[in-house]
Amino acid sequence: MVADGLGDAHEAGVRIVDAGKLAGRVQRMVRSTRRVLAQACQIDASIYHLHDPELIPAGLQLKRMGKTVIFDAHEDVPMQLLSKPYLNRPLRHLASRAFTTYEAYACRQFDGIIAATPFIAEKFRQINPRTVAVNNFPLLAEFDAAAPWEGKQRRACYVGSIAAVRGIRELVRAFALLRCGARLALAGQFSEPALEAEVRNYHGWNKVDSLGQQNRAGVRAVMAGAMAGLVTLHPERNYLDALPVKMFEYMAAGIPVIASDFPLWRAIVDRSGCGLCVDPLDPVAIAGALDQLITQPELARAMGQNGRRAILDTYNWATESVKLLAFYAQLRAQAPG
């Protein structure tokens, strides 16, 4: 069940039902939820697995109908609300507290919780003991680590949502300080038009190739052409204990990472030998790491190979899918009738 406006489809044996796309955050949260619920009732599934917080009301309605419902917690939403730029400070705290109460009420009623990181899982186990951590690690088949290193240009990439808390200001400023002459392949959408207008006036913007949002094939191409991948998110509470999907995707693509120097992230990078950690608030530090990797391609290639090896051995979806399927089997065995 989706609400992307692309219509119904069948892909790889999976039926995709589209409830239609609506413009605007409020419309998506209210009307899209009603549309998805109506379609979900028609499907009459054995298990409903919700991936968006705005679908929690639909999940509660399905529970009242006697259905088995799982909530998939991708992030710590109350923490995330505290950094939303479109809310003023008092409203952020009010929204965070209100959602904390509502989330706990709803998730106690659901049949299970799947959490995207061990940190989120620990939080939800206090609400619902039927919680399992299933990390969102990459699908190996989606990333080609065989792109010839010799053909790469002096280019680093950032792929993902573009926002102030994700470090776009510092990244553009860092590229103004580079000695190596590298460019930034920027793939994603800006969260705010005003922020995009601001950074376009920075001196470093002339080193940026703004590519817009890319599909999966486009993401692979961007990473294949880069000598490093950037994931320099700010030290917000919602990020410190998160497992950044893009960092693992850079590793899967065989390119070294330049990541925020958070304890959890540094432990992964140091253990894998797959890149460098920097202060994400310091453009000089980011520029220094970029200069080091771009001017030492053999070092960059070795780190990229190390990251790819870590994905093959540990951080891949094959290892996580076993946990997901076991969780489904457990819920089906416990379901009435």
C-alpha cells in the first residue's frame, strides 16, 4: 500500500496498491491516511505492517477490526520533532510531548514493533515487549562496487534529504576551502526553498553539481562516479544513536565515507577501516578529510574496499531479513484461529 500517485502495479511478484498522492503535509497526514485505511480494509490482509507514523490511526482502527498490526519505527519521532525547522521552539516541545504520549498508547495495542536500530528498539521494548530490531542495511544487488577507480573524477557525493541539520551549509562552505579541486555531486531535495536560496549564494556553490532527487538507478550512478560519500549530519539527539542508511550505502558502493564523529558512527568506521570521521559543524575539518582522500586515491580505494567487505560480511539486508521473517512467523503462530 502506497500513496505516491504512480498507480497500481506488480513488481517482482509484489502487488502495489496506490491510494493516490495528495499535496501538502496536512493533507497527507489526514486524507491520505483515510484513503490508505479504506484500501487496506478491502485487501483484508493477515498482517498489516505500518511504515509511517501518520498511519498509526489506521493501525488502531485495524486493531479494532481484529487484525494483526505491526508498527515499523524508522526513527525516534519525538526526538525528530525537536529539530523541525517549520515549528517554533515551544511548539516543537509541545508536539514532541504529545506524540510521545500518543505513540506509547498506540504501540501498546499493536501486536509487534519493528525498530530500525537497536537504540530505537530499546525504547520501544519499554512500551511493547514484542519488539525486534531489524536494521535497514543495503541490498547487495543494488550496489555495484566494480566501478573502475581509475575512471573516477575528483568528486565526492551527498545523497539524501538536504536540510540544515543534515549539514548542507557546512558542506558547501567546505568545498570553498578545498585545495584538491573536487566537486560535490548533490543528489536530493531541499527541505526548505529558503535554505536552497541561501546556500546557492555561498562561495562554494560553484563547486556543486545539484542533481535533484534521483531514482535508485540514479543513486547508484552518483555513487559509482564518486571518490567519497558524505554523511555529516549535525549532532542532534535523533541522529547520535541512529544507523545512517546512506553511510552503509556508500560502503556498499565501495567508496570511503566521511561521517560525523559520533561515538556509534566512529566505532563502525574505525572497525571497518572505511573512512574518516569529522566534526560536522566544522567546514575546515570536512575540507581536510576531503583533501586527504581525493589527493590519495589509493588510500580512498583501500577504504572503499574495506567498507564493501564490511557490508558483505555484516551490514547487509540478507542478515536482517532472517529476523524479519522469523518475527512474521512468530506473529502468525500466535494469531487467533
